[in-house]
Amino acid sequence: MPPPLGPIPSDAGAARGMALVGSGRALPAASISNDDLSQRVTTDDAWIRSRTGIGARRVAGPGETVTSLAAAAGLAALEQAGWRPADLDMILLATSSPDDLFGTAPRVQAALGASNAVAFDLTAACSGFLFALITAAQYLRSGAMERVLVIGADQLSRWLDWDDRRTCVLFGDGAGAVALEACPAEEDGLVAFRMRSDGSRNGCLTLAQVDRHQPLLGGLSAQVGGFSPIQMNGQEVYKFAVREVPAVLAELLQSSGLSADQLDWLLLHQANQRILNAVAERFSMPHERVLSNLASYGNTSAATIPLMLDEAVRDGRIRNGHLIASSGFGAGLSWGGALLRWRGPAA
Ligand code: UT7
């Protein structure tokens, strides 16, 4: 069990706020349907749809990488915000499947030509985007920075065992991004937030370094770099999600003096439609206010929330001033929530 919840490290007294002013997304071209997958593993469309809500997923092909997807999503967010790449102070890339373990964000910075931005990766699996957004907000609120690009991008297809039907049907590749800028405290778009970790349950969902050594000289050896494919105890992660996500969102609503009927949207990490439904039911949210694109893209890990956000912004569902309850959850175990107000680009 995680330790009891402490006070919310929220936002009282912040001198400035952060505004969400742009979004973007990018997806690989190739889509693999459930029927396609059933030609490779023993599964079928009915099982996958009824247990997860997933109908298809995108898989990166040659020339498509975390860098290229993240840069394309980032560029779209910059364009929507009306910014030039040189305007950026920071690029935070949430990813668990980097092109380079030393950091993929600098490659994205170079691809964008964002020469004034510091760029680094943040890894928190499916909570990564939300953790990165909250992290970026601290730089904006403190006055250290003015404009930040936060990107969630993953290519978990690299790390799947394509013969393991329990995991390979769930994940897909993609990227989403948001442009954030400093604003007066009273216009803060991060209304409340909460971040949590429980490493004692790390074994429930792993993409872990393999325990293999090579002899060096004498009696000495060195570990060989490499990772085992994703392994997940699906039932444990499911139970964790349907317990912790409603708890963290309830806490945020309470601490903000808001009720669920004041929310415009529920925007959760897209892992399983049954999880979305369970959380929505807990808050009596009608299904038209629950954002879901699982049917098209599956679970794109750090990308799900900004991917879904951008889709709903561009098709006009999310409008300026809307209040969004968001939650990320997954490996770590890690989870968190945020109440966000979408400001959108200046008119
Ligand atoms: O983003 C990170 C967070 N991740 C999550 O939130 C994932 C949370 N977990 C889940 O979404 C669900 O647990 C899964 C979708 C992964 C699995 O659904 P489930 O209802 O928990 O299924 P299960 O693991 O209990 O498996 C039920 C049966 C098993 O067969 P037996 O042992 O009962 O005969 C599995 O072998 O379904 C079988 N099964 C499949 N059958 C057809 C497992 N995967 C498949 C498959 N196709 N792809």
C-alpha cells in the first residue's frame, strides 16, 4: 500500500501561472488493426475491443522515430501558438523509449531549430507527460522561463514482444505536444496537481535492463546493455488504476473547491476504455464528456494525453476556457492528476 496522502503541494502563493496556448500531434503512417494482429498471435477483434476498446494502433516504420514524431508534434504546437522555434526557453520530452539513452530531447531541439532552448528527457512511463507538464509549470511560475514546449512521445513497438498477446495488442506509437507560457497567477492554467510514485510495485509493469554480463579480464565482468521486452501484470495494473485515479481526482476537486459537474472534460491516459468508463462513472460524467481515441491508436504511453488533447482542440470539442480533469498512470508505479484550463492561442 502507498503511504497515506500528505498535503497537496499545490499552488497557493505562486507569483505567476502557466497558460496552455498551443497543441500538436504526430502519428506514424502505418496502422495495424486487430484483425491484422490476429494473423500473428492468437487473438481476435472481439476480445481486444471488449476488454480494451482498442481497434487499431500505429506502428513506426523506417524513418519514423521518437525524434521525428516528437519534432513534428512540437512544430504543430508551436505553429498553433504562433511562436518561432527560437522563442522557446525549454523543451521537455517525456519518453520511455528514447532514440538515445543519453537524451532524445536535444535531437528534437536540433530538428526544430530551437537554438535558445535547453532540452532534456523526463521518464515516467505513462505518467510522463503529466509529470513533465507539472515540472515545466514550475519553471514558468518561478519566473525562470517564459515559453516551454512539453512533448510526450513513445515508440513502444520497439520494446514489445510481438508474440506476447497479453501486451502486443495494447500499445502503439505516437507523439503529442503542448506549448506553455508564463501568465499572471490569476490566469493559471494549472489549477491543481498531484504526483505520486510507489516503487514497491515496480514489478507490475517493466521494461527492464537485462541481467547479462560479459567476462572482461581476470575475474572481472561488465554488464551488457539491453532491455527485456515490456512485461505487465495486467490485472494488478488495472486494479491500481481504477483505485488510484478516482482517488487523486477526487482530492484535486476537493482541494480546489470544485465539483465534477464543473468539469468540461475528463482526459485520462488512454490505456483501457473500461478504466475510462469506471472513472467516469465514479464522477457521474456522461460519456460525451470523456475523451477517448483508444479505438484508433491504443496506448501510446507518454503521448496519449497530448495526442487526445490536440485532437479535441482541433476538432473544436475543447474550447478556450474549458476545464479539464486529467490523470496519467502506469509503470513505476506512478500516477498523478491535474486540473487544467485550456487557454488556447491568442486570437
Ligand atoms: O499504460 C500503462 C497502464 N496499463 C494499464 O492500465 C493496463 C491495465 N490492464 C488492463 O487493461 C487489462 O488487465 C488487460 C487489457 C491487459 C487484460 O484484460 P483482463 O480482462 O485483465 O484479462 P486477463 O489478463 O485477466 O486475461 C483473461 C484471459 C486469459 O485467458 P485465461 O487464462 O482466462 O484462459 C488471457 O490468457 O484472456 C486471455 N488473453 C487474451 N485472449 C485473447 C490475454 N490477452 C489476450 C488477447 N487475446 N490479446
